[in-house]
Amino acid sequence: MNKHFLPLLTAAFLASTVGSFAAGELTYVVNNESAKYDPGTTAETFAAPIIGNTFEGLVRFDANGEIVPALAESWDVSEDGLNYTFHLRDAKWSDGKPVVAGDFEYAWKRVLNPATGAMNSAMLFSIVGAEEAFNAPTEVAGIAIAAPDDKTLTFTLKARVPYMLQLLTYTTFFPVREDIVTADPEGWTRNPATFIGTGPFRVTQFNSGESVVFEKNPEYYDADAVSLDKLTFRLIPDPATALAAMEAGDVDGIESVPAPEIPRLSVESDAFMIVPALGTTYAFFNPHQAPLDNLKVREALSMAIDREEIVEFVLQSADIPAMGLVPPGMMINGEDFTDGRDSFGLAPTAEVDAAKAALAEAGYPNGEGFPDTLFVTYSSPPIEKLLEAIQQMLKQNLNIDVKIQASEWQVFYPEVQKVEYQIAQMGWGADYPHPMTFLENFVTGSPNNLANWSNADYDAAIEASKSTGDEAESLAEMRKAEAILMNDHVILPQYHRYNYMMMSPKVTGFWRSTLNVPYFRDASIAE
């Protein structure tokens, strides 16, 4: 099962398929199309493959998970960890215009303008004046981000952030061009002529519902390292159809395989890969909508789920049953965040008696009188199969009927953002390898807090974790915060996930990070 298990951030590569491939051209299947490719404002996982190959920031991860220079050739950090100075290399945008420090200053301050609608503005709140400017846009002059010259970018933090360099690899910190963005704020990322980036590839075609086509970016600062002349991301929503294309030799790689095929492929195919993913699949309970406004209802529904059955028989995968928000693999002060974690009344298997007791306490003994409840999700055959299993578990264990409604992502996600649902299927993949990438989403007012949940003690624990320079103390505060969230059963945790994919063994240098970004910068195809 794990013959091509790829550890940590590395997916340095081996795999197999039939067919021959044109040298320098590679086709990779994605299953979902994002609604937004703006690196500064999006938080959509589905946008990561496109942005991750067309943009770079100050630094980047290499295939071993190490921070290496990107648009910055070097940097200095003050002894107290508060002042950062980055020295930019000679780099160009994909249209040939020089990259300057002012591009970063503009991009970051744009993210801090609430009118922009950036989903991850809070990532910059550790910078002096950033949060104040976000809450009062007239205070933009107080943001401690500066470009004293074209090659120098500086910023000052309110308190030391041990994972600051990791943060800088995320798209929110990528530069964007002011002239491009202001000319067409809504449409610049959908037009190849204006989707100007800093990465190894540039887009030549956006074919909605079908594909995105790239070519090598000749202006990339390390263009000599890029072998592929053409890269195509082909959209095939159904993993079974994608697998058929892979096994027919029509494509070089697919981002996911159907769960029932995992046992066969793990034995038969040299193309099969298992990539660890710092991600948790869960559903949001809306604590503002009946009957989910009752804590005991939320608790009962979560306890009634058999997570082992979901993983072993529904997903048929090596994923891990989830009883918490943060997945394993996040190391702080030499400890995995999840070591010794409480189970919050949950278990890998269903806690049927406790679930029934909680539901009765909520006023619905044996499910009697339980109101109509709708579980909304995005269209995805594996996810819909998962929810059908959960639906059956809730009927069998609690005698309640929950309806499922699926819609395309572009319709589903904006509706969920209105927080008018009852239960909504979601999840989160790490933006950077630190627990805060999960925990910060539930701070009061976070745009990623899609339950619109608020708890002062939670907010205080997150703030305390950020403000201390003691890693052990920071870890304790983060664990405290997660416990507050989980004991309020704001989410229905399902599983911590792995990615199961395929790539031709003729392809070398490809890797996929645990942050779910496939990187083709160093990929090449053997004859």
C-alpha cells in the first residue's frame, strides 16, 4: 500500500503508465476548478495548482521542505526577531517588467484593505499597524511595510513569529502588479494577457470547464532550470474518468484516484503515489441555525459518526479518523501538536449510547420531533458517497433523517460564506506547516470562520500563543484553543487526509507538497 509513500513535503518522484509523451509537454488532471486565482485574496485549495506554478514570493519550499530563496536572494532578521529585511534578486514579471520591492508593498497593503475581500488578511496582522489598518483603512500609513528602494523590502513584527518564513511561502504574500490589478480588478486573473506572474510558467489559455494551458515563462529568473515547454491542467471532475484517461495513456498524471482502486493500484501500478497532506476534512455546524444552535445536538451528531468505517469501507484509504481539528505532523518544540490530545467525547467508532443520550437531552429522544435538516456539499462523487454514509449512520444510530444537497463549487462556496446553511461540508488544508494555519480560522471575524462562531476565551488563547516567545507556552495555548473549539462541537471532524495520485515514471523532478500544491518547476520527461 505504501510503496510510493512520499514523506514530509517531498513527492520527489516515481510512477507508471502506458503510452508515449511529447518531450517537454505534460498533461495533469485536476478534479475541481477554482472560482478565484488572485493570489492575494483567494483561500481556495483548488486555486493552488495554478497559482503555485505561475507565482513565487520572497522565498519558497524546495522538494525537501526547506526554505530557499526565491525572488529574494537573501534576507536579514534582527536579533529580537522583529525586523526583517529582504534583498531582491534581478527578477522579472512574466511580461518582462522588473519585479521591484514596491510590488510587494502594494500587494500586502492591498490584502489589508477590507474592500479587497482577501480571505487571509489576518496572516499579516503580526506586522506592526496591519490589524489597525484593516479595521480602520485610513490608518494605512501606520503599516510597518516599506520599500526603501527597488531591491529592498522591510517589515516589522509586533512580536516574534517563529514560522514567519514559512508564512511567506503562502500566496497571500506573493506580489501582484498594481497597474494590472487596478486596470481590471475583477477580471485580470481570468485573462492570459493580464494574468502576469513571477513563477516558472505563464498561462496561455483559460478554457473554462475544460483546462488551463501554460508555457514555460522565459522571463523567470531561473528559466534554465525549467524543462517543460508546455503544461496543461485538464479538468476531469470524476476520478474514475480521470483514471481511465491515465491508464489509456492520454494524460501523464492525475491528482486523485477513486478510493476503490487504491488497493489495486498500490500493487499493480508504478505510477501510484501516496502523498501526506496536512489536511482535515470536516463539516461546519451552524450554531446560529436550528437545530444546530443546540450544543447537545451538535455533540450527538458528531458522536454518532463511525470514522473508522468511513476510512476503511467508504473511502477505502489510509486516511486517519479525526477527533480534532489539527492533523498530525505539526511539530512544535519537538512535540507533535496532537500528542496526548483529548478526544473531546469522540472516538474512532460511533459512540452510539452517548450520542442517543445527548440527543435526548437536547429534546429529541430517539430522534422524535427532530426538525428538517439539510447537509450541503460541493459536487464531488467521493464526498457525496461519504455524506451518504454519514446520512445512513445518523439514521441508524439516532433515528434522524438528514437530507443532502450538492451543488457546483462556484455556487456552493459563496452560499456557505453567507452562513445560512445548517450543516456544510468543508475542510482545510494547511497553508503553512504550523497549527496556527488551522486555528486562526476560528478567531472571531476571520473570513474563513464559516460558522461565524465567536468565543472570547478562544480568541484570548490564540492571542496568548502568538504573543509569547516561549514555544512550550505557545503550544499549550494552541492546544487550549483547540479544546475550546472542539468542546463546543463547531465542526464535525471526519478524517485527516492523504492524497492518492498518479504520475508517469517517465516524469522526474515533480513533487507535491503536504500543502497540496503540485510543483512542475523541476519536472522533466524522459524519452
